[in-house]
Amino acid sequence: PVAKKYFEIRWHGRAGQGAKSASQMLAEAALEAGKYVQAFPEYGAERTGAPMRAFNRIGDEYIRVRSAVENPDVVVVIDETLLSPAIVEGLSEDGILLVNTVKDFEFVRKKTGFNGKICVVDATDIALQEIKRGIPNTPMLGALVRVTGIVPLEAIEKRIEKMFGKKFPQEVIDANKRALRRGYEEVKCSE
Amino acid sequence: MERVVERVAVTGAEAVANAMRQIEPDVVAAYPITPQTPIVEYFARFVADGVVRTEMIPVESEHSAMSAVVGAAAAGARAMTATSANGLALMHEIVYIAASYRLPIVMPVVNRALSGPINIHCDHSDAMAERDSGWIQLFAETNQEAYDFTILAVRLAEHEDVRLPVMVNLDGFILSHGVEPVEFYPDELVKKFVGELKPMYPLLDTEHPVTWGPLDLYDYYFEHKRQQIEAMENVKKVFPEIAKEFEETFGRKYWFVEPYRMEDAEHVMVALGSTNSTIKYVVDELREEGYKVGSLKIWMFRPFPKEQLQELLNGRKSVVVLDRAVSFGAEAPLYEAVKSALYEVAARPMLGSYVYGLGGRDIKPEHIRKAFEDAINGNLIADEQRYLGLRE
């Protein structure tokens, strides 16, 4: 196999938790940062609550490959009830497993058998407190930016302003930015 | 006019809807529930927000959507719709009628599997079921191409030597819901390129009354079909002219096919749509390993670019064709067309047929590599249909 050309992320969530939107927002921010980008969802049954996946590829060169991401650099799990050994399939121990949970690294390690770096953030509570809705994708995005440095946090903030700016009042935009920043600040990683 | 492009990360559906906004057709008719696509959702919003002055007709079925578009086009309007999978299948009867009336309708089709069993994911069975309907069929590899073809298709459909409807095919989910960078051209530039429709024999021209859709039996039906065949042949002459103008206007070059690393390639893979991206990725890998491989993307499937294929594939060691559809009891549609085109070439390559990705089954670099390896090892049998990524 040839050297890896792109940075790859695999999102696991349930339909309605915003994995697709988060992956899309990340792609938009990375494009603005001058990168080549890809974001695409993989739907199973099209209904709220069904497990789904979404993918990102980000690179310094034009991205050609279009198949599902099998060897991600990061696995993001938006719903801890999806944790199982299958969820870290293809994730090498140099990679990162980022999980939305109130529990600790040991819980995640036990559920998945993953021996690499585990990061946890209580994204649902942050979302409930700041956005007043249990859609944890924005704080997860903040946490992802922190643990990967893939784009500057400000780039995501800009996207939030642009995306919500047309449809929502300023307080909604501010709430989302606070949720993003708290995800960024409150994520904790094992070593 | 200055060409300042806006580079954005969007889904294929959004890219196509944006092209439709810029084209601003007189009429769009669509059936607004599953199996629809976000294209119509986006476009309906443009209509609701007053961004376009298009008459949007929400109808009660896909059959009615195509009927309404046929009526509008016959009246002299620039008319569009968009559909997918079983929606296209339900249009089927009127799809043929649109072509036989020589109506320059443009229809983006998000390619998805036909049921059953029920499946919503990508394959080309919907487009292939309309292969012989008399529509021009373009296939996009990327969201950029889906956007570009939607614009280009208007000119192709409306050219007076063609006057045929065009399907702009884009792979379901992979492109329609996949986000990647697209360069949008300025509105004025797109509007200038597509220009105004010149209606031919419009129903609304009451000074010159005409009849559309009369009975046409053994006396003239055959002659009318002959004219339709001629119109399709004319696409081969007209398309390069429009593509050239497109390139001069927007800076992107299109043709019937796109050769990739073909100069000295001994083994060539032929395919439609988004899979060409992954094929190019594997071609690059194999080239790095010293293999003389290349690929040939089919941008235009109908009319089929037979002469271009003959010229480009004559004398190659082998040609591998990937199909995302089957024809039960016969060869897969793209393979059949390529094989038939190569019947008369002087130095006929070895041929291999590979079916992949039905119902959205993921096509991975390793699958494509496997098919290339068969070609490189001389392990191809022209009369054998093989499968990639299938449990047997």
C-alpha cells in the first residue's frame, strides 16, 4: 500500500444527531483554509435514531478516492450506545477515538478494546446547556478541532456564523459558538 | 465579462440546484416526496423566496411531473424537472414521448437502484432503463461536472439540429449528498451562456397553429423515428461546438470521453460516473508501481461515442469495463456498448466485464486493483461477466 494521502475521519452517530452537518461544516471550514475536502454520509434506514456514518477526507492534493473511509485517522462517536469493538475497525493505535460521553476513558476502552488515544467530552450536556437542544454535533466539532488541529477553531466559528446567520437570530449563533468553544476546552484525552 | 468564480463546498444536489437557479427555467414540475432528491427541495426554496421567477408545479406523481414538463415545453417554455430511481421509472412512458416530440427538456437524474428489494442507494439501473428512450445521457464524475453539465445541457438540448431532451446523471448519495469543492460561475455569465430559448412550433403561437401528439401510424411513424435517429446523430457534431464555447466561457473542457493517463497505457478501464475518481486513484498507484495503465471515462453515454472509443482503444492490450447496472440474461449495458464498438477495430484488445456497486455496494480501490490485475495478468475472458465486491 502507498503512503496515506489524506487525513480521514469517520463519524458514527444516530440520524438526527448532526454527524452529517458536522462533517459538512468541517469540510467547508477546511476548504476555506485552503485544503481539498470531502464529506459524505452513509445512510442505512432513513429514520431518526438509526445508526449512520459520515466521512471526511481532507488533503493538500485533489482527493480522488470516493469509497467509504476504512482506515480513519480519527473515529468520532456522537452516541456512546454505539460503542463496540466494531466501531474502531480500521483505526490504528496511532489514531484517535473521540467519544461523546459522561463516562471516562476506561469505560470507552472496555467497550471498544481500543488501546490508542481516547478522548471524551460531555457534548450532549454542553449542547443542552448552551443550545438548549440535545444535538451534540457542535461541541463534538469543537473537541475534534482541539484534538486534531485540522482547522483553526475560528474557521468553524466563521462557518457557524455563515450557516446560521441567514436563518437564526444572534443568540442562536452565540449559543452555538459557546457550545463549540466549550467542546474545544472541555475535551479530555488519555495519553 | 469577468470570470470570478465562487469556490464552495457543496453537495451535488446543491450544485445542480444552483445551476437551475442560474438557468431560471420558465417551468419546473416535480413530485415532492420520496424518491425525490434535495435538488427539487433546494429549487423549491428559490421559488418560495422569490429568487427565481420559475413557475413551480408540484404534481401528484412523477408520471405527471414529466407530463407537465412535456406540456410546458410544447407550449414553448424552457422546462426542467429532476428525479431519481423509481420516480424515473414511473415517468418512463412520458420520457419516451418527450424525446419523440423533440422537446429540449433538461432533467438531472440522481442515479439510484430500482426496487426491488427496496433500495435507495446508488447504481445505474434507473438510467439504463431509459437508455433507449431517445434522451441524451450525460454522466458526471464530480459535483463540478454535475453543475457544469446542467448548464451545458440546456444549450445542447435546445440546439436546432438536436432538439432532444437531456438527462444529467449524477451518482446517488456519492455525489448528490457528498460534499466537495465546486466552482460556481457568476450568474450573468451562466445566463448569457444559456441565452433565451427559441421555441420551435410552440403551442402558444396561435398565429401559426400546430398539432402536437396526433395519431401517427404506419404511414409516417417510421419516418419520424428516422428523424429522431438523425437528431441523435447530430449531437456528435453539435456537442463539441457547445463544449468549446463552454470552455471559452467558463474554462472547463468537456468532450464525449475523458482519457486519463492513456498515452502509453496498455490496459484501460472504462466506466461511468463517480467511480472514475477512485479508478484514477488506482491508476496513479499502479503507475507508481510501473504498470502502464489508464482509464477512459464515458461522459456521454447516449449517443454512444463509438468513434472516439475505437480511436482510443484500438491496439491496447486489454480493456476492462465496469458496469453499475446489469441486463439480466445479456451483457451489462456499458460493456455491451464497448464490446460492440470494438468489433471492427484493427487490433482488438482483450476484453473484460465487471459488474460492481449494485444497490450502493461500496467500490473500493482494492476492487478496482483486482480488475486491473486480471488485465495485467492476461486473465480476461470476453464472454464472462465478473463481479467486484460481491459475496459468492
